[in-house]
Amino acid sequence: MSAASSIRPGLRRVEHVMGTPVSLDIADDRPATELATLADEVFAWLREVDARFSTYQPDSEVCRFDRGELLLSEASADLRRVMERCADLWDATDGFFDAYATGGLDPSGYVKGWAVQVASDRLRAAGADNHCLNAGGDVRVRGHSSTGLPWRIGVRHPWNPSAVCLVLSGTDLAVATSGVYERGHHVRDPRRGTPARGLRSVTVVGHDLGLADAYATAAVAMGVAGIGWLDRLPGYQHAVVTDDARCLHSTNLPLTD
Amino acid sequence: MRRALFAISGLAASTTALVVLKAAPDTSTVAQQVPAPATSGAGESTTAAEPTAEPAEATATASPRPRTSRSAEPGRKTASPSAGRAGPSSDATKKPPAARPSTAAPQPAVRRVVGPVVSNEFGNVQVAISLDGARIVDAEALELPERTAQSDQRSSQVDDRYSGTAGLVVQRQSADLDTVSGATATSESYQRSLQAAIDRAR
């Protein structure tokens, strides 16, 4: 182990996609060319999603659908699935996850997590059982890291960018964090139309990264009431840091030292 | 007859005294707590109202706030002394109509009285009231606590029913991390992030 630790198997790559740095770590011991192809496919998929679901590019599928130039029945299966999920999320979050919160259609609160989840599913289908994909803080891990241990995922400390406040560990986890510290109070309470306050950081842990990301964003929008909502959310664990620096988390959160 | 005249003049004298005495403390008891902007003219009161344009946004977003008993109490305290006084003084002014113009004439139509800043466990509360004579025609909150009684009640309710673990957030300089979950990082903030350090170390 000591000799092998200097030459760890696998591949690491960082690229900027969807306006955010995306870090890929494939820990499987496979030929470099195979790993490179898998990584190429992951980033190609994320770029494809960015082009099709971007709200900034007027010719994207989302923009054409929003303008009414494209009927839902004519839309791609991906867009139809995303729209379905956004409607479900609106219902599940009591309207606090709202793809139309900004006026026009903006499903990016679900799309990023979903895109990473699909990429991870494809990696596993291609036989890369051990990987970690992190897109701007939204993480999907499977299997073990190249150390042979379960993946160790830090949750960023909401006041100190170089520290973490919790460390999670697992072999099949989706971890999404939403917070107000990175871009100010950008999460809006869709009911009051004012910036959400009360919760500085919300981390949701489960199996589907798209849902985890949307749940985390919705809880931030709910404010303090989001804590109780998360507590009753089936199948997903949470860790919340309030504006007054309290940390509340599920008892069954997969914490490690 | 003489006795009756004495009684009437006595009544008139006492009611006039009441009006004179009550009209003056009406302003001073409320205003003495805030010496500077107390009894200002109508022109001044509009300039005093200007800074409220900013807090007004906060008031609008949390319209149920003043209704919560705890945060509204200090406001009621400042308003109630003059409200209680409004009864007897207006009664008195009705009887001797001659006495009224002499005391009320130099006063502006609507006075604005700013109450003291009252601190409670949720923060500071300051209320301004507008008076037409002795009648309160408007009341507004100049300052309300960020953390309101309502939100605190709600969070304590959450704590009571919460099934998870609660404590203060701690900082950990943990080694051996494979990755970091955090709120969406921009390219600039990524450069300073722990995730960037992890990516560089590999």
C-alpha cells in the first residue's frame, strides 16, 4: 500500500462547465485511454445539457419552449422529464421550489443536479463503479476512492471557505449544498419575493442529486421553517447551518471523523 | 343662587385647568424620552418620515410582525399614555368652547411624536405616532427587530419537535477529504476554495 500510494490508479480532471468548475475523480483501475474516454463523455454530456437547458442562450431548447416555439409534446424526452420533475418539486416543496420564480422558465435549480446524476449513472453503466463527480459543490459519489476507502465528502463551513463543518462518508451518496454565502442572498422566497433569510447553508443527502439540490434550495427559501420541513422529508438526510451559527442535522446523517 | 354661581364658576375653572394642564403634559410625557425630534412642525415631520422609506420595505415584507403580541407591546406602551389621556381632555374641550382655541390654535394640525427605542429580547423597537389634537391618527414602526417574536417562536417550535441533533457549527481543518460540497461556486471563488486545493494536490 505504501509503495502504491504514490501512483494511485484512476483519473482526475477539472473543467469549467455550466458556469462552474466540475471535478471528476474516477478511481477505477482501468487503462488510461478508457478512463479518458469516460471522462470525455461525462464532460460532453454536461456541455450538451448546458447548451440545451441554458436560460442565457436564446436558441436553447428551454428558451424556445419558454417562448412557446416548441410544444412540450415536441420537446426532447429530457426536457419533458425535467419539466415533470419541476412540477413534482413545486408540489413537494409547497411552492418553494419554483422553476418560474424569476418570471420566465428557469429549471436550473434542478437541472444541474440532475445532469450530474445522469453522468454518474452513465459512468456506473459503463463499469466505472468508483467515482466522484462534483459540479460547483453538488456531489455524487459511488464506490470507493483510490485509497480503497469510502469517499470522504466535506461540507463547506459557511463562514470559512477553507474549512469544513462536517465530514460525510459513503459509497453511494448524492450531496447537495445550497447557501447564501457564495452569491449573497440570491435565493428568493417565492411567496414574499424577498431574499430568503434564516438559513445560511442547507445540505441535503440522498440518492438523487437533482432532488437533493432542489430540496436544499427550497429549504433555504423557506427560512427557519425549512428545518422542520427537512426533518419530515422521507429518504433524504440534511444538515442545516442557521444565520446564528447553529448546526442542525439528521441523526442518521452518514458522518465520519 | 350665589352657591350655584360659585359651583358653575368652580366647574369652569377646574375644566379650564384640566385642559391647560393636560394639553401640555400630553406632548411632554411622550416626547421627553426623545428630546431632539419631539415637537416639530408639520414640515419637519415630513422630513423625519423620509428615513422610514428604507425600513418600510422590511415592514412590508413582514406585515404580521407588529401583530405579534411581544413585539407590539413596546409600541402600545408608548402610545397608550396619550390614548388614555385623549378621553378626558376631549371631554373637557367640548364643554368650554372658549377655552379650546386658546390652547389648540398654535398647535399644528397633525403632530408626529417619536417614541423611545425600546429593547427587548428580540431587538429594538421604535414607534412613531401621529396625533391630530389628542387623537392618534397614525402609528408606524421605525425600527423592528430582525429576529421577531414570531420567527423565534417558530424556531423554538421547530426545536421542540425536531428529531435531529442540534449544536453550534464548528470549524474543521480536515485532511484526507476527497471532495467538498458547498453552495454553487463561481470560477473566482473556486480559486480560493478547498475544492480547488484538493484538485491541485492531485
